[in-house]
Amino acid sequence: MKIICDTHVHSSNSFDGESTVREICESAIEKGISSVTITDHMEAPEISLGDKSIFGNAVKSITQSVKDVEELSEEYEGRVSLLKGMELGEPLHKPSLTKKAYEIADFDFILASIHNVLNEEDFYYLTYTRENVPSLLERYFNELLDTAQNADFDSLAHLTYPMRYIIERTDIRPDLDKYSEIIDEIFLTLVKRNKALEINTSGLFKPIGTTLPDLDLVRRFRELGGSLVTIGSDAHNCKKLGAGVVEGIEIARLCGFKSYTVYQNRSPKQVAIWY
Ligand SMILES: [Zn+2]
Ligand SMILES: [Zn+2]
């Protein structure tokens, strides 16, 4: 049986999300998706800004997100399984604020992201030049390693995130082989700490045209002993819900994974990959 689970989905409780949790449930049933983990944005370093954050009030929005999931889980029981997650941005930038994020609820799943390196804006907002790309990427991978080593999370989200914008907006084509040593170190750390790597399928529909990370990097994670992968569309509306998840599962299979992972109560559950 083909069981499709999407573990990276934003609802309208995220500043950039468009669909309500109810609309996501309806769409999941229509598309035959068994389970959806709602992972609204929690840009932890912004917590102290409250309503003044450009990403909205993180505590309020995650509180609402969790409330929606709890209410609708009951209503949709037996039709779609809903799980409580958050996409925790930059967990190590301001640890005392990150602590407050964990206290909001008993989450099923915590996805750790780096959307910006320390003292820079989100990679989405940056201007890329041949001069700044190498150092931005180096800082990015260093922060990811630090996150992999020291943060409290379940899966590491969209590794190679800056590449999405570099490829989309410039003709710079960085050679990721230059970062292979640190990427290996990130993977070995995930293996050692029994954390998952996310295969984020949003890139399949962008100019980069690959999952984040791509098949070669997922294969490398497997070679280094990786056993846990989560698959997420990173959908910001129900039209995109589940987009690319089957392709993401296929990439996991091609890299030697026999199952992929869905977290419940922060504990990994394996979902068999069909053949
Ligand atoms: Zn993200
Ligand atoms: Zn996301």
C-alpha cells in the first residue's frame, strides 16, 4: 500500500501561509494523503519582537496553529492524521528565546531550519554576487553543523536552502564539492545523534529543479550511515500540499532507504516505501 505523508506544511498561521488547517485537511483527503504534519514558522530569535516581527507574532501564531491541529485532529480522525510540528528557525541564535518556543506545546515534530546566518537577513532577501556567495555558503554550512551538533530537533530542514535563490536569481553556479567535508560532518552528526535529514521537495518546482538536498547528497547521507529521512513539500497552500512527496520518497528509495520517517510525540515512526 502506498502511504503518503507530508511532514512539512505551513497553514495560514504562518506569515506566508495561505490555507487554513481545515482546508489542508480537506485537500489531504482529496489527494489521498494519510498524514500531514503542520510545521508553521517559529523564527525563535524574533520572539522578543512580538507583534513587531516581520514574520508575525511567533508565539501567538504557533499557539493558534497547535490549537487548530488539536481541534481538527479529533474532527478528522480516521480520515487524515494531523500532527503538531513547528519549523524552528535559527534555534541557536538566541537560545533563551528558543526555550520559550519549546514550551508552547508538546510537539510531535521539530524541524530545524537556517533561513539566515547570524546578522544577515533571510537568504530570500539577499543580493548575491560572485564575491559574497562563497562566504555566505561557508557561514551557512557552519551554522548548520552547529545546529546539527547542539540544537534540540528531530529533522534538519532543506539543506542547501540558499542554492534555491542563488540559482533562481543569478548565473552563479557554486560547486558544492567544495563544501563536501563540512556536509559530511553534518551528516555524520545527524547519524550519531539519531536525527533525520529532510528531503524537501519544494525545489522540484523551482528553477533549481531538485529536492533540497538533491539525490547525490541524500545518497551520501545514506552511505555515511543515515537511516532517518523525512519528506516534506514545504507547501504554503493546499494546492501545493503533497507536491513532490512521491518523487521525494522515490529518491529515498533510489538512495537505499526502505522506509521514511514520520514523527509522533517526537519519536520516529517508520513508513515502508513501496516498490
Ligand atoms: Zn524553511
Ligand atoms: Zn517551511
